[in-house]
Amino acid sequence: MKKLQYFLVALVVILAGCDKKLDLANPNYPTTATYWKTADHAFAGINGVYNALALEGTYTRSFPGLTDSRGDDFYGASPWADLVLVGRFTIPSNSAPVEWIWRDHFLVVYRANQVIANVGKMDEGVLSAEAKNRIVGQAYFLRALAYYNLVTTFKAVPLITEPPADQNNYYPPTASEEALWTQIFEDLKDAEELLPLDYANVTGPDRGQKGRATKGAAAGLLGRAYLYRKLYPLAAQQFEKFLLPGGVLYNKYSLMPNYRDNFKSVNENNAESLFEIQFTAEGGTDGNWTGEPNANWRQFEAFSVTYAPPGETWGGFKDYQPTRWIYNEFKQEKTITGQSDPRLLATITSYEPADNSTTVYGRPWPYASTNELYTRKYTYDGLGLHQKEAFETGGINYRILRFADILLMYAEVLNELDRTAEAYPFIQAVRNRANLPNLATTKPSMNKVQMREQIAHERALEFAIEGQRINDIIRWGWLYDPAKLAELRQHDSDFNSWQPGKEYLPIPFQELNTNKNLSPNSAN
């Protein structure tokens, strides 16, 4: 099937003047008077929302890195001070990367709102009901994803659900956390209802495209959102759609046999993937960092070169590095054949002669010390597909939600609902891929507290350096538990400078300065 390309679209910008003799509309861009008239406009409009997911402040570079570095599995090691200070929870509110995350996520919201408002009004003479549903459903999903990222990153932000009447004089206030989460829930419920299982047999230009939001993506993200808010019975209902016979998504997804297939530029949009951001190293010459795209725009990612180990030959920046703690966590348990957990070398570049891994990008270990730890996940190291890591040449999709997460989240929910014994097989399904022993044999009859600790360990290994760890730490309340905070400080010295409320990124200073209705958060 063909992969979704975020084709270019200049979404509507309202430009109005007071003098009727002066036409201030840019002739190179459409306006509300000329756009949203045809089916082509509707399909281009939703592509424009996806387009905003492939920018500096969404998934091209800054958001993955600044999210990962706040966990205890990854730390900033860059000459760019912002990338280090974020991990230390001391980033100032005028940080450019923080501003970019805010800017580009609200661009997703802005574009999604236009699609919902305008495509939703199209009649069947212009667009079939089926096509309208799936276009609007995608917009609901993408708006929910943007708000999920915003609220877990900044805690409280403005809630904007329709295009402003006057975008030049629009200063929305900060919404409550409750209002934000309620909107996320409602958007995902609407998306789940409207979206197809896949696009294999739809009618329209999106037929056969992989990479678009589906019913499974919406159902899974809704379950994750419920879990974040500790709404365990509701989360269980969502995950059971995937995992129990009779569920609408039962047997729709499965684990890939090779763990690293989830982080390559091949085998993308595979059986394990519920949703991922589409990137490619092919195309034009103009980078998709920010601003309005043009005909030369290319859908690249820049996290590969950012994460990659250093080396002039392969060009890695090593702006972030894995912690010694996460490395040791992988070493806690051998496989049933006595090897290291295979996820270790899919995640971390380390010197492992016992596991026949002593090369970096196919060259003999190049570093003076064999104790160095660098990142392999989401890089081209070992794939034999890439000459050199560089900006604007990365094409690895960023995975947002995998079936492995559905399994481990359901196990967590079962444990929290005092059904601990039922959690074992769902954890073991993930462990089996890593060829780890049967947990029911090695740790039988765990109680609820013990199972919580085990699930935290399992999640750390399965999702290391995937932008999940800090959100897990926050929702588990570890930062406000003195014993757990002490553990985090042992895992990663960056937590020594954490102070209450600083687990979030600060609201950008320029936003507070411009919008007087906007409130600072606990990190400001």
C-alpha cells in the first residue's frame, strides 16, 4: 500500500482590510471565500493537518528530544544548552525549542479546527458522507493528539475548538486541566466512531494509504488518555476492544517478531503500529522545519542525527545519551538462552562482545572507552541503508502508539483493578518477543504493589527513548513520593535539580507577554 505523503496545502488565512478599495488578500493563497468548496479542498485540508506533525516543534526533532531527556532513561549531552537544561528541569521560558513545541502543536490544532468547521458543513453533492466522516474523524484524532501532547508537556493551555473570528485579535485564556482532558476524550470518542479500520477499500484519493489515523489509533490513544487520568474501568473497556474475543479490533494488530522493525525506515506502518508520523528522506530540497511549505518541501526527520552516536564518518550529534541506569536495567535478566535482552542493542549502542556487537555503523568500536553508551534506537546504525546521518536526510517514521503498549497498559489497568493475576499473560506476550523467561514462573503470585514495580520495569525496557518515560513518571506520582524521587535521582542525576512543578515545560515567555489572558504554569 502507498504511504501517506503530507502533500502541501496553504490553509485558509483570513486577510481583511477596512478600505474597500484596497484588496489585502494574498493572491498566492486561498481565502475562506474561495476555499472549502470542493472534495479536493477537503482532502488537501486534512493533509495539511498531518503536515504540521512533521515540523521542528512537533515530531521532526524538538518534541521527541525534549520529552525523552526529561525521563530517567535519557539525558542531554549537547553543546546546545537548552537540550541539557530541559533534562535538568531548569529550562528558562524563553527557550527557543520550548517555543517551537508550543507553536507547532497549536498549528496542528488550528488546522484541525478549520477542517472540522468547514468540511463538516459540506453537503453530499460535494463530498460523500463516508468521505466526510473519515476526514473529520482524522481531524478530531489529530487535534486530540496535539492536545494530549500539550497538556502532558505544559499541564494547562488554552482550549481552542473552532477557528477564531479574528485571528489577529484572539487571546484565549488558559483552560482547566479538567476541560482539556474532557475535550481530548470527546475528540477521541468522535474519531473512533467516524474513522475506518483502514483505508484499503475506501473511495477517494486516500484509498490504500497507510499512515492515516484509524479506528484503532483513536481507540488506543483514548485508552492511554484514560489511563493517564487513572480512569481504569474506562481504559479497560478500550483495551479490551483489542485483546478480548469479540472486540471490534481483536486480532487487528500483533507484535512484530523483530523488535527493531518498529524503529527502521523499512517495515513501517506494520502490524504492531497503531499510528506513526510519516517521514521520508526522499523528495525536495527545502527542509520542513517551520513556516509555510512550498513545492520543494521534503518530509524528513532530524531526530536520527540528533540521537546518533558521534563519529565523523556517520555524522551523529549525540545530543542525548542513555543513562547508565537504563543500560543496567536491560542487564537484570538474561534470555532463556542466556543472552542479553535483545532490546538492549536495538536501543543502545554499547560494547557487547558476548553478544557479538562491537561495531558502530559497521566499523570497529571507535571510542577510547568500551564503557561509552550512545543511542541506537531511531538511528541508521546497523541498518546498512544510510551513508551518513545528516539533517534533512532522515526518513524513519516516529511511532506514536504500538500494540506492545496496548498489552502493557491493559496489564497495568488489570493490576490497578485488583485483578493482578490476570495481568501476567499480557506482560508475558511482550516478554516472549524478547525471549525472556515466564514471569509467572520466575515471579509467581505477585501482589499489587510488586506488580506495579514489575510493570514499571517492563515499560522502561520496552519503551526506552520513545517519549513515554516522563509521562509515566508523572502519572505514577513518583516525583512527589520521597522514596521514588530518591530512586530517580540515583537513576539520573538530572533529577537532583528537579523542584515541584518543574516536571513540565514552562509556558513560553513570548506567549505570556503577548496574551495577557494566559496564565503561567508551575514551571514558569
